[in-house]
Amino acid sequence: MNKLTVIIGLCIVVIVTAVVLLLVPPQANAPTQKDEPTSFAECIAQGNPVMESYPRQCRTPSGLNFVEEIGNELEKRDLVLANSPRPGQTITSPLVATGEARGYWFFEASFPISILDAEGNLIGQGYAQAEDEWMTEEFVPFESIAIEFEAQPVGSLGTVVLHKDNPSGLPEHDDELLIPIVF
């Protein structure tokens, strides 16, 4: 009789467990969380706080930290400064770039500008022209011609590249400012 009681008790435990598992949905008591962001833009879109630094940073409640993409602007700020476009700015065709560059960034008072799509393909090009005496080591204001570029899907990413003019063609004299933009 002792064995029979144990077998009946085990059967009751198995049946009760099966009923509970079938009636209680999984994760019914788990707190619902929104998906974790994978980029700075997604972090902001989810309403997370943004730190007022440069570049800006966004932090999630779980402690993930995302930094705004600004290209190499901080590394090149002693050589070339772009007023327009700015990192993350939405641009349309035609683009007119403005800013300041050291005189030695120019050759014959100009330097080339490229517009690249998200895959790095060239979709537009032109040049910036010095608006003052460029035969100096000081900053010289510039403005580009109106640069037409191929239409891109709205919201897609790209890059505007301000190239240091390099008439020698020697790679050690190459330099560029990379400005991430949105189409």
C-alpha cells in the first residue's frame, strides 16, 4: 500500500504541473521591455536621455551608451571647419558647402569635395573656392559651387568629403574631412 500511495501521489503532482504549465502563459509575470537600441538614432527615438556633450551621447536605462557619429571633425578642427553641412544634417541636391580651411588646404584657391552614398560610392563631386587670400597658413573662408548629386532614398546615410587639394598626387600629402550626413 505504501508503493501505491507514492505512485498515486506522483501522478497527481505530474497532472497538476501539466495543468499549471498549460494554463499559465510563459513570461506572464516578466516585465515588458522595449527592444534595446543598436544605434545613437534608435536610442534617441526611444526617448532615452541625451548628454549635452560633443559629440552627443545617449544612455539607456540598462546602461548602454551610444555616441553620435561626427566623422573625423574633432581630429581635423585645426585644419578645416565646416559650417555647412554639419554632421548628421539632412542634405538635398544641390549642396553648397561653407566653412573655413587653412590656406595650405587649397591649391590655386580651391579644393575638391565628394559626396558618397552609404556604400561609399561617389554620387556627386565639385569644389570649394576660397573667398579670401589663400596664400596663408591662417583660416580662409570658403564656399563650394552648387554640387548636384544622384537622388538617394530619404533617410539614407552618406558622407560629404572635403579633400585637401594635393597637386603632387603623393599619398603623404592627402588629407580629408569626413562629414556623415542624411539624405
